[in-house]
Amino acid sequence: MKRLAAALVLSALPAFAQAPMPPAPPAIPADKQIPMDQALAAAQAAIDTCLAKKSAATVEVVDLNGLAKVVLSADGARPNSFDYMKMKAYTVIKKGMSSADFGKTAKLVPGQPIEGDPLLIQYGGGQPIKKNGVMIGAISVSGPTGQVDDDACAMAGLAKFHF
């Protein structure tokens, strides 16, 4: 019986190993890329600002494809802060505006995803990163003291970008 179970497990392994890789995201033009040193400085500034407000937050800087450049989580950050941070960044990239501004325009229906998209969120804390007036990414913050502090921390991070 043990040999049969082992044979079944081993026969299933090649199926997992042969799964195709997802396609690569579209290339981001050089003039719309976020420099890593600035992304890291921005995330650290946002974390430091939140910590000064007694808010153990999680911060993310993403590019136009929504791929993380930097993710920082303060000591003591709540586990759900990661999910909210991701949704705020997604909302900024998808809607081209801050997550708070989107929240002011969103048609909220209790118990239903906004616009049918379960990743859109109406809470503040997500801000677009702009270069020459054109969005090149997003910074998002989620902490326990609320969206007003989250927005203030994200704005402190935005100040570290110099284009």
C-alpha cells in the first residue's frame, strides 16, 4: 500500500514541474521606470512618518505593471495591512488616481465588489507616483491608525522622488 501511494505521488510531480510560466509583463519604457534607490527611500520615509504617528504600517512602491519595487513592513504591523496595501496600489494603477479620490467617485453597493472588481478599494493611502505629470507607479500605505495617516505617510514617501 505504501509503495502504491508513493508511486501515485511521484507520478503527479511531473505535471506540476511542467506548468508553463506566465507571460512576462509588458516592458516599461526607460522614462517611466522607477529608480530603485528612490523607491527604497520613499518606502522608508513613509514607514518613518507612520512610526512617528504610532502607526506600524506596511508600505509598497509598485511600477506601472503593478509589480512591487519595494515592500516594507514595520515591526508590529498587522497581517491584514499587507492586503489593504496591495489593494490600494492596485486601485491607483487601475484607476490612475489616488485611492481616496477613487473612493469619492466609487458607487458602493454593500456586499458587492466595487465595479465588479474585488481588488478595488475606496480607502485612502494609495498615491500615484508621477514624472512630468505622467503616472509611472504608485506608493501605498496601510496602518492601524486609519486612512488619513496612511495618506500622510504616502505623501511623505512621494517627496523622496526626484525626477
